[in-house]
Amino acid sequence: GETDDSGRDPENTDMLFAFKNRSTSTWESLWHKSLLDSYIVSIPGKADRQNTGRRERKMNVDTFERLLKQAVRDGKTIRELRIRVGKPVMIRMEDGENTLFSDGTCRAAEAYEEKVKNAVLADRELIRGILEICSSHSLYAYEREIGQGFITIRGGHRVGIAGKAVVEEGTVRTIRDISSLNIRVAHEVRGCAKNVLPHLMEGKTFLNTLLISPPGAGKTTLLRDLIRELSCGGSWGAGMNVSVVDERSEIAACFEGIAQCDLGPRADVMDGCPKAEGMLMMLRSMAPDVMAVDEAGGENEILAMKYGMNCGCRILATVHGADIGDIMKRPAWRKMAEEKIFSRYVVLSGALRPGKIVGIYDERHEMVAAADSFSQEYG
């Protein structure tokens, strides 16, 4: 097929899995053997036998696809796949982490020994096949992305990569001997911010807002829908120009520069750019009403947010933390809180399911809206 300037085939680099919209159908079927040995770690059968007490068995993409489709029926949504050479394949769904078994079932395993027994073990063949699909058989064209630790594919799905880092002059150029993949299925929940946004407004003015949550608790999903709501406009007022600095391609999930997630008609995305530099660039070039950034916290990033506020731009940001008290243990965030930089704090909890809002607080850390104001989780 035709390729673009980067050597990638845009038609073949499709969604790795079509689990979105409650479907578990079809992998991209066009794949073939290619010379990926420099990227894939070779695991000898002896190591596998030491770990499992079993002889090593090849696990190719076709077999894996068949077992996965059999185990995860329509009506269930996969959030994440963890694939490690020589280890059981782990699948995270709405009900938590499950193990894929060789009889085509998928269930939670209480102990590691149970996970290994009759579990589907990933191997070199499976890693090779998945990377061939993700790269349209042109892995070299993704060397820059691999150096950042992930590949983003059509549909916004992200394939995280771990292995041997190749470092040149203090910078990671690429990753070789790839032994682990973390496939994160892009997850949009349209409307999850609808009941949250009114608490972040003062009249028709959006208030500087910080979303706080532990990892995996839904902050990026909420951030994405807040951006969409602000960009579209609604009963609260006209739509706003929102500049999104998406360093890790997690908010807009850009593929070939085009956002795969719906951020509304007035959102502009700076993809793959360091947050501090990207915020300053967007302030100079795009004249945003609101600046959105995920997982901020570095000193330069905090300075850039303050600069944007001083320029009249509103800030919508996220940070990892259990609650306001937790982030205030960090000197930079404690200073931000003491200066009352943010007028709203939205705290999420991932204790049961992603998307559980604990409460919304003002700059004095007094509750504006309690958990019972929000009907359900959105994870």
C-alpha cells in the first residue's frame, strides 16, 4: 500500500483492537514476518521452563486473537492488556485485572501460581506479531516514538514499551530488546463532565481548576471531557478556545497529527511537546481562553501555568495524588495552594472503579460539591 513521508502505511496502522463501543471484534489482519530481531528479546526455552515448569510453546498473533475473542465476549470492555515475555497475559476490564487462560477463559487468579498454571504465556512470537501490526511492518519509522516509550496507533490506542534503552549523549534514542507491552485502549466517556463543569464556573467564567487523583482513577478521561464541554459551549455560555498541551499523546490521542478523541470544535493540540515549552508556545500563538495540561508538576511547568494565568488565560490541569493534603506535601504544590492559584480542586478516587468523584473544593479547601452530587462512576 501507499506510505506517507514517515514510511508508515496509514491504512494498515488501524486500531489494534476494536473493543471500543462495547465490541471485541477484529484485529488488523494484514501482518507478515519481518526482521525485528534487534527489537525483540530472545527468551530461551530453559528460562521459560524454570519459571513455569512447562515446555515453551509458541504463541502467535492468530492464536492469541482467537483466545482473546473467546475469553472477552461482547458487552465487556477491555481497558488494558499487559504482555510480558515468559509471563501470563493480564487483561484489565471494568471488574479489575484478569488472567487469560489457554482454554479461552478470562478470570481473576488469586495467586501467582494459579496465574501461571494453564495461563497464556506471552513469548517472542507474540511480541513480534503485535509490533508488526502496530508499525505496519515498518518499525524503524517509529524509532522516535519508541524512544519515548510508546507507540500511538490509529484510534488513539497506546502501546507502551519496555526493554533495553539505547542512550546517546544522555538521551534515550530508542529501546531495543523489547520484552513488555502495555496496550492501553483509548477510552472516551462523553458527558462524564456534564455534572462537574457547573461547579467549576463563576457565571460564565471558567475557574482555574486542578484535578487530583491516584493513577488509573479517571482524571485524564474527565480532563478530556471537560475540554470538550468547554470547547463546545453549552447552557453555561459560549464555547471557549482551549489549547491542549499533550506531551504524552494521552489527552487527544493524536495519530499523524490528528486528534483521535473528540475535544470539540475550538480545541488546538500541541502534541508530543514538553509541557512547559508547549504552554508558552500556545500562549504566544493560539491566544487561548483556557490552557489544558495533564500531569503537571515540574518547576518549569508550574512557572508556565502561573505565566499563563497572569496573561489572562484560565488553567485546567491534573496531578497525581490522593487528595489536597497529599499534594501539599510537595513544596511546589504547597506554595501554589497557599497562593490560592487554583479556585477549584476536583478530587477523584480509584478505590472501587475509575471515575469516582470524592468532592469538589474551593481555594480555601472547603467543599463546594460532595460525592453524592454525582450520580455514578464513569469508569
